Amino acid sequence: MMVLKTDREIALLREAGQIAAEALAWAGRNAVPGRTTAELDAGVEAMIRARGAMPEFKGYHGFPASICASVNEEVVHGIPGNRVLEEGDVISVDVGVRYRDFVGDTAWTFPVGNVSAAARRLLKATEEALEAAIRAARVGGRLSEIARAVQRVAESYGYSLVKDYAGHGVGRQMHEEPQVPNFVDAHLLRNDVILEEGLVIAIEPMLCAGTGQTRVAGDRWTVLTADGGLAAHFEHSVAFTGSGVEVLTRLDGRTA
Ligand code: MG
């Protein structure tokens, strides 16, 4: 069941989204060579708690940390730890925040120092896919228009899409209906969703340089590309309101 939000609920989702965005921006500034992913996790958690919010991922189905930190061939759900970031890595950081009972969810893939032209191109394409999806989102439109926008950008660059994972509704729960896939197929077209006022969704394209097939690591969390190729992941939480589509996790000029 899709849960439509009131204006007051969207205002709280906006606050949660801004806290998540500020914490994510901090992680990006600190994703530098020599830093460990555990240090990024600790800093993000401290920022979230300082704002009176809670890290939503911590304890989620037993997930042990406040961020997901996924490096290079890791797509999503990487567990922060003592891995030291190196020049040329890319790191996807996913931040989930609960503030006054509402969730903000956002992710970004950051270059660590100087990265290869190939890596830069993949990051640019994935960010473009997210922005195209946001432009395609409109009140009264359809979910498949968002999926198609992501798919078009991925295909125009010759990249693969991860099809095993999708975006989702977001509200009092981190994962609500509808699922927000990044590609169009017969199943989506049969079950297409009208994007009504009050809907809030997380759009999160995952693009891969090689195959979009994935596997789960021995830690039972980290999702990796099956061929070890590079992956990128960008995510915004987006609200459909009476005045249009609003990106709740885009920093509004306030800084951390
Ligand atoms: Mg998400």
C-alpha cells in the first residue's frame, strides 16, 4: 500500500532529508586518501545525532553501521570498516536519517583524490541519470517515466543498470511502496503507478561499467558487481506536492 503524505509530513521529511544531505556532504569532503570508511561512518553518525536525529541504517535488519560505504566494484550496502581509501578509488556513501519519525535517504558516489577518466565518466553518467529521472518526475505522471529516463541515460553511455535493486517509497518507513525500478519492463508497465500528490520516493540509479549483474559478499551485506567492474550509485528522496516536485535531499544552501 502506498502511503500518501500530508504537507506537514512532507515538511518533516524535508527536515530529515536536509540532515541526511548535510551528513552526506560531510562524508564527501572527507572521502580522501588515507581515511578509513569507519571514520566516515563515525563522523556521519555524530553529525546526525548532533541534529537530534538517528542513523536509520544502524540496526536495520542487523546492519552494523550508520552509513553504507561501497568502494569501487561494491555497488551498495558496503559495511564501513578499517579499509583505507586510496587515491583513485570511488566510494558510494548512502546515508539514512530518522528525524521526528520520518526518514531521509540519499547517496552519492565520490571520487577519492584523482580518479581515472573512466571512473569520472561513470560518475557523471550516474548523476545525469538521477537528474534525468527527477526531471521526468511530475505530479500525475507515471513511475515508468522515471525508470525510462534512468535507462535512457545509462544506455546512451553504454553502461549497464543494476536490476536486482531499486528505489522505493519513503516516509515513516525507509522502504515503502512503490518500488522504483531503474528500467522499464513488462512487469512495470502492467503495474505502473500514477505519481500522486503526497507521494514521496527515493530514486536511486546504480550504473556499472561492465555487467549489471551482482552478487552478495560473504559478509551477507555488501553487493558487488559480478565481474568486478566499477559501479556508481546516486540517490535523492523526492516529494510530489501541490506546487510540483521537490528534491528533499538536495542541500538548500545551508552547510554543515
Ligand atoms: Mg534508498
